[in-house]
Amino acid sequence: MALHAPVLVLKDSLKRESGAKVHHANIQAAKAVADIIRTTLGPRSMLKMLLDASGGIVVTNDGNAILREIDIAHPAAKSMIELSRTQDEEVGDGTTSVIVLAGEMLHVAETFIEKNYHPTVICRAYTRALEDALAVLDKIAMPVDVNDRVAMLGLVKSSIGTKFTGQFGDLIADLAIDATTTAGVDLGQGMREVDIKKYIKVEKIPGGQLEDSKVLKGVMFNKDVVAPGKMKRKIVNPRIILLDCPVEYKKGENQTNAELMKEEDWQLLLELEEEYIKNLCAQILKFKPDLVVTEKGLSDLAIHYLSKAGVSAIRRLRKTDNNRIAKACGAVIVNRPEELQESDVGTRAGLFEVKKIGDEYFSFIIDCQDPKACTVLLRGASKDVLNEVERNLQDALSVARNILKNPKLLPGGGASELTVSATLKQKSSSVEGVEKWPYEAAALAFEAIPRTLLQNCGLNVIRTMTQLQGKHANGENPWVGIDGRSGDIVDMKERKIWDSYSVKAQTFKTAIESACMLLRIDDIVSGIKKKQAPGGGGPKQPQIETEGDADTEQMIPE
């Protein structure tokens, strides 16, 4: 029997790895990803410089931005990158910590896999650890008063303290808090929803200094009035009408031919067009606006009528910008001039002004009463600086938004992780059976974050960690952590180093769940190709190459 040729189940072109080999490969990959961005955690963090395909450079230490730019072949590593992306979309901060934590979780699991623990056992222990960890977070969380600016500043600052703009400390934090409190919408029951994407626009204008950045009490956009010589460029308390229709003669839907017999008929046609536009303008001017903004075109004639009436006009504005203006000055965007009503006119703006910044003209609609949208104006020396500042601002905005949504605080500086770790260590003695060891390991893995903080400060890691563990072991003071700047062991309450609760909870959840997912993979089959059965069994369907197929064909090596 033994002499029979081995049975080939899989095709030759397929590579199949299974069992412990896969686990090790996945863990190595995850650790590699974690090591890439490990140095970007904490206030003393390094920057990474990435060259993208088109030769542009990105200089950043935002975990998500880094991983977004890197091309990665290994599937497990790809899934790690997804983590930081979800974290970024969900809560906007903690992108680095998620990866570091997940990497560490897998790292501690490796020893168990070598001892032939079953992955599901490890996963069970991890999920249990996660539940307990979240319970601990709930216990030490502290409510914060959203209207207390100082507390808010401290929170946002600890998020951006780790970023490049940390040295401009309050500046970015101030911008973020101003912007989010402006654009917040009350949902009732003390909940606030802030739509960062839609109603907070970040305008980056190279030139000037970072200190010139500010949050406008209104909006700005990169447009000038249509006829610069004739129209006013500064209007106080303007009445604003927003249109989303063209103010020009409507052409026929498809190509229309009109045959004219007499010369005078041509004249008539032209007069009709003029009449039509004149009517449109008359309907708009009936409401005595000072500023007409449309998303579509304005014909020359319409411009003439409007400027004769002393109305400034702006045309071809982006829809998103138009929405923001509507939110800021209280106007309603109208689709047909015939349907204008007095209530559609925006009157809450204090000033319309066109300014020249650098070599471009920008229109400002500012000093609005109670605007629900705003623009953050960023100035900086170079494009790279601006991009980095914008990324940091995005993080800061998200943090501010999270606090408005769920106003609870946790200590920063690795203190909450240490508390969780200490509590889990105590609890692990009550865990029954074989899950006990992975549970303890998970408890240890949480220490990755404070440890990395210490490494990035360049301190004696082991000594400081033992001191910290000693302080936390009896669990009396959950607020003791590391001051990331000096590396001293301090009370986070005094230093005002905070983290937002939603970010921390999300970090833990994402990290542990993904670690479980990667541990559960025990087989990788690569090189699957859709081939047609040789000899064409039955009638062949015509092959239509979709874009997807066209790409994947070249990528999979034979």
C-alpha cells in the first residue's frame, strides 16, 4: 500500500500552509506591522517619511496615515492595517495604540500556540479579558463637563501632544474645540452629534505662520465675485440667497433646430432669451439680496442685471460649500427662482468679504450668529507642514467630538492600561481551567502601551515598569502613569493627561477582537485562479473580463 503515488488533491499552482506554521507567520506579520509604527506612540514620538508612487512625500506620525501609504503583501498584515483604518473612522484617534496592542496580544499568544493550546481557548480567554477590561474602564472613568473649556483643552491636548503640532499645544486644541462646539447639533438627552466631514471644512493655505490659523465664525471658499470691478466685495449684514439652478437661458434638452424665415424672428428669439433672464433676475431681486450664490452658471446678462442692482454674485460653487453656507447663515438652498420665499434668505451672517490671501481670492462669510458650520483656516510654511497639521487637526476634532458624544474621561499616559492590567492579574486567579494562562497573558499584554511610551522617552524601561506595576498592583491609585515628555511617574490628574473614554474602549475592542481573528486562521491557500474546465465541458459562456479580473490576473504568480 505504501508504494502508491501520493494523491494530489490541490493543484500544483496552489500553495497551502496550515497549522502552526500559519499561526507563526501571522503573528510575525502582525508584529512587523506593529514594529513599523511602534515608535510613533507618545509625545516623544518619531516621524515617518513615506514616498508614494507619484514621488510625493508624506511626513507624519499618524498611525493610520502611515499604514495607509504602505503596500503590504502579507494577508495578516493587511488585516492589521484595516484595524487602524476602522479605528480612524470610528473614533479618529488611537490608531497607533490599536496596532501596538493587537501586535502585543498576538505576541503573548505565540508561546501558547507553541505549547499546543487550541486557538479557540486563547480566544475565549481574550474575550473574557476584554469584558473585564471594559468593566474596569467603566469603573475608573470620570464624567467631564462639556462646557468646561479647561478640561476639554486638556483632553484634546493629550491627543495632539503626541503629534507634530504638539509644540503649538493650545493652538490646535483651541481650533478643534471651537470648531466642534460650533458645528455641534443637540440630539437631546445631553447627546451631541458633530458631523465633522460635512460641516467643518479645513482650508489649507500655504504661507503665513501657524499662529495665523483660526476658526471662522462662518465659512470661506476659494471664489471671487463674478464681476470684480462692478460688484461690492465687502457687505455688512448681507442678505444671502443660495440657488442651485443656473441663471441663464435654458437650452433645449437635445439638439433643437429652429428654421427662421424672416430676419426679425431672430431678433424676437434673442429678445425672448433676454426677457427670460430678466424675469429670473427680477424674481431674485424682489427679495433685495446683497449676495447671490449659485452652484451652476450665471450668464453675462444676468450678471449685468444683478450688478446693476448692486448685488454681488458668486457662481459655480461646490455643493458641499453651498450646504455649509446654508448652515452658517441660515439660508435655504432654492432650486427654482420662482419659488423663493422670504424665509429662504439667509440673514444671520455679519459680513461678506473677499480677501486676497497669497495670490488667490477667497470669499468669507463670517461673524454669523450661531452658525452650525464653520471653516478652519490653516496657515503654514509648506505643503508638508500643512498636511501634517491637517491630519493632527482631524484627530483633535474627532477627540473633541467623542467627548461631546460621550463625556467620560480616562487617565492617559498608560495609566488606564496599567490599571486594567493589574485588575486582570488579580482576577486571573479566579479563572478556572486552562483559560487561566492566556487570560494572564492578556493582562500582561496591556502593558505594551506604557512600555512603548517609556521606550520612546528613552528611559530605563524595566526599572520604571516595575515601579509602575508596584504602584498599581494593590490597585489603590489608578491615576498613576508616565509623563510622556520627561518619563517621570506622575499622577495623571495633576498633569491633566487624559484620554477619551470612547477612544480607549474602541482601542481595546478592536485590538482584542482582531487578535482573536488572526489567531483563528489555521490555513492559508494562495494562488486560487478561476480557470475554465479543460476540454470545455458543455457550451462555454463568453468570457467578459471585468476590471477586477484584469487586475488580479497579473498579480497572482503561477
